[in-house]
Amino acid sequence: MVCTRSFMSAHSKCWEERQAACRLPIAQHVCAYLVAFERPPPDGFPVVDGHPPALPCPREPPPPAAVLEPPPPAALPPPPPPPPSMTGAVPPPPPPPPPPPPPTPPSHIETHGPYQHGGAPGYPAVNGGSGPFDPNLPVAFAPAQTGPGLPNVFASEFGCSVYSSFESMSPTLKPEHWGVHGGAPPDKCGGSFSKKCVGNNTMAQRNYPCDNIIQVYFGPQDFNATGELAFKRQLFQCMLGQALNIKSNIENRRASNQFGIIVWQLNEIWPTGGWGSVEYGTPVKGQVIGGRWKPLHYFYKSSLFTDVSSSCGANGVCYVKNDVAVPFRGTVTVTSVSFSGSSVVLHHEALDMAAGAGVSHWFTVSAIDGTEAVLLVEVKDASGATVSRNVNAMTTPANMNVKKATVTFKVADAANADGSVDISVSTDHVALYVTLTTLAHGRFSDNAFLLQDTTTVQFVPFGDLDLHELTTTLRVEDLSAYK
């Protein structure tokens, strides 16, 4: 029985008596209800000063009236002991009963949050207001036992606010307002969660700002800057900041014993400072039917939500997690990729993991200088197919000494048999978080990726392919473009 301190004190007068004599421990049931569900007492249950008052201990019910019954038959004498055997041995006594099972350790079963709200000091908006926060890079993993038979947690909701791409946001704003501060004096906003803003700054109505998220990951910026180039930089960094924030969060959860991760939220309901990993997706100018994928959604696909995932964090601590209900056999390889162009394999081993969920394998690699390199962690199955590809940053992008890269692309002249279109992407220097964007309706096979020389990605159309629109509106960004 677990009760709150206030409830215990209210009933301490008769608690021991109740434990020993009460036949109807109603108060105990109510207490368990209040504690387990963190709810106020039900209707009809008296409350004094916010707590249930002491209840009188119920009295013992009166004994039933005597009933005359015939006397029980005389007890039979016990049977004589069995005679000893020829050798004089006596049968051994029965074995003692097994000890009771150990108590289940207490644990949380569900978590809600955290929510990283966007905020801008000196720039109020309808929502938000948060300041700087810990970027959690690199993630400090703590090796732990995992499996469904151990105490575990379900993460019901958490998130990080974010804007959308220039293609999504710009058609809804006049060019003079192309900037996260709207190119106008700040509004005067009052209230709590949902504020009332008075003024002419249109971006104050776009829910959550993104100043603090951009600054934590990319350093100080001129947030009052406006124009196409400034707005593209601000939006690229805001979306990538959201992606890195949620990436650290999920990798830390998958390293522990958590089974179930729900992120707030999937899609935007208009081009604003929202929470989605997918943009607004209705048939209006600048939007992709079904929603254009943001960098975070590509991170989900490449590593965060793969059935078998792997990540490395602070001090070279790494894990592989098998959440598939069948055994997994394959390999894991960790490579240090320097921004100067060199690569060194730090770890490679074969994997033979039992059926999941929650089967973990831990190992360590040599620590790297996060200002000069990133870790590329790849898991392949027995056939050699990549099942998880994860780029682990050991510091924030603001501290990375990346070289200015020239990234180019070439779109194929015709679609493949499955309807996708090949796009060859090349760079003259190592490029990080290479991101392709287009007005054509569809997504890419990979995005916000690490590019060391040349690779090919596919554009996957949503519905009918418009090759001309893909070719004429496709553009590319990377971290070095805004350094």
C-alpha cells in the first residue's frame, strides 16, 4: 500500500488498528486511486484543506446469532507411523517451500515532455519565450540493461518547435517580411501561453519564434536581417536545429529501456512556427501535397526510427539496438570522417543479436575532435544492405571547422522504372547536412546527409511526376553555405 504523506497523516490515528482489524478498508482503496492516477477525491469523498479527513475506523460487525448444531463426530486417531525399512532408514522430510519472488522495483511507466519552445528575447510572439538551453551534443550515453522484462518507459509526447522551408513560408509573406523578425518593429504581446499581440509585425502571429534554437546550434545571428538569402539561412538553420534537438533526445531514449516514442508533432497545420517534421501539405502555392519532409523526418528514416539502430556519443560510448522480433545478423562500422577529407575506420565488428525488442550491444571507440570531424555509424544486414546510417556530431555546428563546399547536382533526363528520378550530387569538399529542396510534389530517398564526394539520391514523386518542375526548382544547401 502506497499513500501520500498527507493522506497518511490524516489517518495515522487509526492506521495500525485499521491494518489489523478493518474488514472494509475503503479508505485504502481511495488512497491507492488518488496516488496511482494523481486525481482529486471522487465526488462524495469529503475533503478538508485539500486532503481527505481522518475517517473513523469501522467497527467490527456484531457476531451472528448462535445456531445450535449437532456436535461434530469424534476425530479419528492419527494413523500409526510407517514402519522403518529393513535398513532402519526414515523417509526424508518434505522440502521447504520456495522463497517468495523479489518485489518489482518501482519505475515510471510513462513520460510526457520535454518541449523545447522557440523564443526570442526582445521579440514577443503569440507563443514561446524560452531562452538558451543545453544542445546535448555529444549525447552522454549510460550503458544500461534493456529488455521488455525489465522496468521500462513509454514516451507519450515531446517535441521542439520549428519553422518550415523558404518554399513553404515565403508565398504566405510579402518580400519585405522575409525574415524571422518580419522586417518590422516588434509587437506588444501580453498573456501567458497564447498571447494577444498588438502591432503590425506579421511574424509575431506565426506562433513560436526560432531565435534561441538557431543561436544554440549555430551561434549569434542577425535575426533582424531580411531578404531571400537571410530568410533561407534562418529557416535552414531553424529546421536543422530542431532535427539535432530531437535526434539527441531519441538516441538517448533508445539507448535506455524505453519502448514507445511519440514525437509532437507530425505535420504542420499552416506555414508557421509549429512542431512538425512534415510541412503544411494542402494544394496551395509553395506546398507539397501531403507535406514536404523537413530534415528531422529524414533523420527518422535513416536512423532514429529504424528497427535496428546505432549511435555513438560522448567518450566514444556506442550502442546497437535490435527492436525487431527476430534475431539480427550483420555488421556495425564506425568511421571518423574529417572535414579535411580523410576517413579512418575506428570500429568494425560482426553482429549476432538475439530477437528483440530491446536487445542492446555496447562498445566503445576512440574519441574524436568534434570541431574537425564527425562519426559515421553504419549498420548493415547479412546481405550487405544498409539498415541504419547515422551521422553523429560531437559538438554543435557553430563549432565545426567545415571548409566552404561547392555542392552541385544533375537531374536524370528520365524517370526510373519505379517512377523515381536519379539525382547525382557532388562536392569539392566534405559537405555536412546537404539538403535538397524543390517545388515538385514528392520527397527524396535521403536528405540532410553527409557528402564526401559524389552520391546518387532518388526523387520519389507524390502522384504524377513533373520532371520540368523538379529540374527547374531544385536547389541545394549545406552547413558551409551559411558559415
